[in-house]
Amino acid sequence: MRALDSPEAMDAVLVAALAAGINHIETAPAYGPAEAFLGRALRRLGERDPVGRRSLVLTSKLLPGAGLPEGRSQLRACLKRLGIERLDNLAVHGLNRPEHLVWALSGPGAELLAWATGEGLVGQVGFSSHGDTALIEAALGSGRFSFCSLHLHLFDQERLPLARQALAAGLGVMAISPADKGGRLYAPPDALTADCAPFAPLELAYRFLLAEGISTLTLGASRPEDLAWAVRLGAAAAVPSATERQALAAALARLEAAGRERLGADRCGQCRQCLPCPNAVPIPALLRLRNLAVGHGMEPFASERYNLIGRAGHWWEQVDASACGRCGACLPRCPLQLPIPELLADTHRRLAAAPRRRLWG
């Protein structure tokens, strides 16, 4: 989704990815010209290295909501752009709302997915989701999907229990954007770099997910140099040794201790007992951003995410901290007795800024 400067840029990234040991390429029609560029790159790769081309697993995604004829047309167009007859994996792109799940399980989406697999156009069906925990749990429990792509990050561990549940049930689990949406870890602040030592922040984040058993990690590259991390991480054992686990545990403990020290008594424990908020303020999500900004110097990332609130449709939160009415309903529910309204006001003061354009949309 990022190697879009030119078709040649996609060619170079694909070659570097294969050299780095990557065997799974994920794209989507929603990513601008990505599928067309990738189709061209795949054809060129097949001419130069047919064995390498055959080793690649391809995933693309379709947005929920289309009727059956439209969905069939979209899938055929996807296959044409990629220059292939069959996708290994097809995902519902952004199963974020209850109506999306209904579409996929009992609406036109159910017919579309059944047709795609029945016609041999798709190997297996899954979903990506930016939705809430209950929705993802319902999707996983439906028995319809063979894999899922979720926000699973060192600095946002809310969905890890769902990932473990999916892995235990034999589903593939992909972590969405651990480097970028996981904290802009390719450009870490000095405080975070110090907190994660002796690991680099991005390395620690990926090793954390490896240790959790996540089956597919992603690294969105816009140029071949961006794949240096893939080479380094590819050398790591799939199952960390006892020594590696000890080093990882020690680094994670130091990271947590550093955040606790800077945040002091204002650190949100992310227990979610403050919910629901009468004004629909997503208190834990907002205070998580404050934790990162204050606790680890990650203010650029936290501000970027905060200022997407209400501007990214169903892909992100809709209500920011300014909606807090100071009703106090959350206060008796907080086991840490945090001054939540004051912390929300502080979050807004710290992170609110002029809106920025999203990469997509």
C-alpha cells in the first residue's frame, strides 16, 4: 500500500521482499494503484524468477456492502489487475460495524464469499477489522472465516486475547501495521529508544508479537531499504529460546517501568471499567494515547492518531476528549481512582492539532 511512487518502485520493493524471505503479499483495491502496480511486478518476477513467484502467497480485500453482482465484478477486476486467476486469500476489508458482519454472514457478502470459493477464485476467506472487541469476537465465533487481520501491537494489547483465541482455533492471524499504526516505530523518539534498550523499539515490538505466536507480521515498505528490518527479524528463531525470552521479558519490564515512572499516579491501566461513557467518549483509547505521549515521548504518534478521531469514518473512533461532560459517571468505576475528566482535558490540550490527510480516504 506504500510502494506507489511508480511501477518501478513496486518492482524494486517486491524483489527486495523476496530476497528478505517474505512470502506473503497483501494488498487491496482501496490502496490506489497498488494492485495494478503489483500485478505488473508479479509478471516481471515470474519472467525472472518463476520459482520465487510461485512461492508467494497473495491476499487482497474487498470492502463490505456490495451487492452480489457488484461484488463479483469487483473480485474479477481485482484478479485482472493482479494478473492472476486465483487469490490465495480474500478478506473482508474493514469488518468494523455490526452491519458489516451481517453482510458477510447472512447478506449479499455471504453469497459473494461462497461464490468466490465455490468457483475456485479464492482459496480461503478472512477479514480485517478495526472494530471493537465484541464485534471481532462474534466474527471469530461465526465459523465463517479462516484468518483475521487485527491491530495487535506492543503499545495496544487489547486484542491479544482474541488473537490467542483465533490461533488456538487454527485461524491465521495477521498483525496490522505494527511499525506504523503500532507507534510510528520506524522513527522513534529518544525517550522510547532509551526505554526499549538494548532492542530498538521496532525490533522489540516485532519480537513481542513473535513471542505471542502471531502467525503473520507485516512491514509496509515504500522502498527496498524499508525491508532491512525484515531481514534482521527473519534471522530470529520462530520460537524464541529461553535466553531470548529472558532478554525480551527484561526489556519489556524496563519499558513498562519507565512509563510508570513518568506517568506516576496518572497512568491509565486500560482495564476499561470506566465504560460505558454517557457521552460515548472512548476513555481507554484516549488515555492510552496520553500514556504513550507522557510515558514514552510518543507525542507525534499520539497526536496523529488523536486528530484522526471523527475524520476516518468507521475505521477509527468518532468522539474525542472534548465531548467529556464531566458528569463523573466514570469516577467510582475506576479502580485506580484516576481523575478521568481532568486527564481527558489534558489529553485534548496535549494532542489536539490541525487535521492531517490520511494515507487513504
